Amino acid sequence: MNGDGSPGSAAALAAQLTREGHLAPAWRDAFAQVDRARFLPDRIWVRGGSRGEAPGEGGYHPVDRAADPARWHTLAYEDRALVTHVEDPHLTDDGTETARVPVSSASMPRIVARMLDALDIDRDVAGTDSVSAGGTGTNGIRVLEIGTGTGYNAALLSHRLGDRNVVSVEVDPRIADTARANLKAAGHAPTVHTGDGTQGASAYAPYDRTIVTCALHTVPHALVEQTAPGGVIVLPWGTGLYNGVLLRLTRTTDPATTDPATASGPVIGDSAFMWNRGEIPHRDVMATVRAHPATGTAPAATGLDPRAVFGDEDATFTAGVLVPGCRYSVGHGPEGEFTLWLADHATGSWAGVDYVPGAGTHPLQQHGPRALWDEVREAYGWWRRAGSPARTRYGLTVTPTHQYVWLDTPNHPVSRPMDRTAPVCDGH
Ligand SMILES: C[S@@+](CC[C@H](N)C(=O)[O-])C[C@H]1O[C@@H](n2cnc3c(N)ncnc32)[C@H](O)[C@@H]1O
């Protein structure tokens, strides 16, 4: 065990997170006792940083414990996300090898700490303080986790609440098996269920808390139904333009309301997570553009600088809410010029805006049934007229049939109620 506080240990990671203000006192012991390294495979993947690449550039490259034990060990206790499973690389139509696609990871420890703190497990549903930091689970709070991944998060919860009060669901059977083995080796035995977490885990419901560790766009109503009235749901939420924010929803407490199985709550911060496997947006914007060549479109231009929208995270978040199904990518030129591409794969619509430094207007192409740049421009105009609200002023309400995004209060919806039978992401 690395409980001695030495560099490169669970205790040192807990101390660092505490020093930097990321770890609530109630979770310090759990982070110091549950050894993150035990939950990592011998091969982990980090982005960029291989020969000739700056961090953040390029694809993911492996760090093998056997070949580079010092680096592997250092990474295990750093406050950074580590990819633990990747899909095999594959060749595209033109014969080039694509970057490996990460499918599971150990999340960044400060985000893990933030989400666990937001669950508020120290209070039972009636509002009574009762869980000790030492973790005996005396208040009987029961937690459902979606996205078991390595099992680290489930182990932290088990440490605080006891194995019997933690149920975790993982969609990928190989990853679920590995998580079970990791948990067992670390002395924990929460229930790990293999299945699609968007269905929840009804056999063990109800739960007092639900934590989702893959990004959702459509919040499944099963998660609301299986969370007890007054319970809390913490989840990463994203759109095709912005992945994403952290939401903290509270399940309706009043059984007398006409719509009791409703959950609602605000954005409480940022979080970029891997997508729920059923909602991965179409990855390749340019494939949509290439598949639908523009023919005979009249030259057009826009006076809106694309950086005003895509250089401001609050504006981008708002555009993601108001322009469903849209993705973007940017092709950079050598002199600061770039083309912003927008695409909606489901309808084959796309737009391209050319930015040239110093130019007052920007050449524009739009193609297909949706005028995507016009939609983005209207969303931006709405955001400006609303006073350029920060994304933490938004929230989400989920009912049995719909979900909608609101500004400041649930009675100020900003998105059309979205029928969950017509998800925004196209599932590719
Ligand atoms: C960021 S990782 C989770 C990290 C994890 N909580 C941990 O402590 O290591 C996201 C996980 O969600 C899983 N996942 C994605 N979609 C899912 C779904 N619909 N149901 C259950 N698990 C899902 C992925 O396979 C992946 O293992």
C-alpha cells in the first residue's frame, strides 16, 4: 500500500488534491487509502508527448509498466486522466491509419473528487448528516454508478459506504471483468453489473444517489425512476459542439405533483467525458462534407467572426444547446487563417466559414436542408441578447417524456423540449 505519503502514492495524491482545493475533507481518507495504481492496466495510454509531439498533439501513445516502470508509476498518481482501453487502429478509405479511439479511462482525480463531493452522500435523503469519513455506510445511502471503467470510483464509494451499498454498471464485458478483478484485488466487492447503463440497474433499485461517468446527451428516464425521491443524480452532459458540463439533478420529492418522476438541476462545472456508447456523435465532420459536395451555391459571406462563437466557451455551449445534431472542426492555415466546418451527419447538411486575419467579412458556404451557420448565428444572437450568460446559469429538467435546458430557473426554457425518442446525436 502507498499510505505513507511518499511521492507517487495514493496518500501523496490525496495530499496534493487537498492542497489544491480539489478534495473535500470527507473524501480525504478514501483517496489516501484506495490506491489508484491498483486499478490501472499494465499498458496505459496518454495523449501526445511522444517523440516530436507537444503534449495534447497527435494521438494516444502507450506507456508500458514493464518497459518504463518509473513513468508508469508517476502517471498513476498524477492528477490527469489516463486512457485504459483503446479500440484497435483502423484504416480510413484513403488508406491512412486513424488515431486509436479511447473507449475507457481512469478519469482525472480532481474530477472524480468533484463529482463524488457533488453526490453529497454525507446527508441522507431526509437531510440528516450520518456517514463518517472513515466509511461505515451507517446511513444506508445506496449509490448507482454508470460506467465502471477501472473500478476506482466504485472502490472509493465502497470505502465510504460499504460494498453492499454500491452498484456499478459497465457496458463493455471485458472492461467489467477487469474492474471486478481490480476491485477484488483491492479488497472491495461492490456489485458490478454488465449491461447498458442507460437502463440503470432496476434489480437493485431504488438508489439514493446516481453518478454517471460517461457523457450523456439524452438523460435516460430509467435513471430518474430508479433514483429515490429527493435523491441526487450527478452526470456529465454534452452536445455535439460542447462536451461538456457537469449537471447535478435532484429527483422530485413531492409525490403529489402531476409529474413525480422528474429530475431537475443546474450546471455545476465543466467535465469532458467519453460518450455513452449509444450516443457517440459522428466523429468525422469532413466525411459529411465530402459525402455531400456543394453544387452551384451562390457566393455568400458572414459578418460574424467565427471566433466570437467558438472562441468563447459559454457561447459554444449555448450554440450546442440551440443547434442540435451539429458538430464542428477547424482546418488551420499557416498565416492564422482557418476554415470552420459545421456538419449535421443525419441530414447531410454542412457549412464552411473562412476566417482571414483582418478581414471584416468571411466567405461562407452552406449546403443541405439545414443552414447550420445561420442557426449558429441565431443562437449566438440569442445568447448576446440574454446578456451572454455563463454556462453555470443553465440547467436541465428531465420528465418521463422530455428533457429541456433552461436558463436560471426551470420555468425559463431555452431549448425546445427534446423528445428522447429522437436523440440529438446520431449514434455513430
Ligand atoms: C471515463 S470511463 C469511467 C471511469 C470509471 N468511473 C473509473 O472509475 O475508472 C467511462 C466508462 O463508461 C463506459 N460506458 C460507456 N457507455 C456506457 C453505457 N451506456 N453503460 C455503461 N457503461 C458505459 C465505458 O465503457 C467506460 O468504461
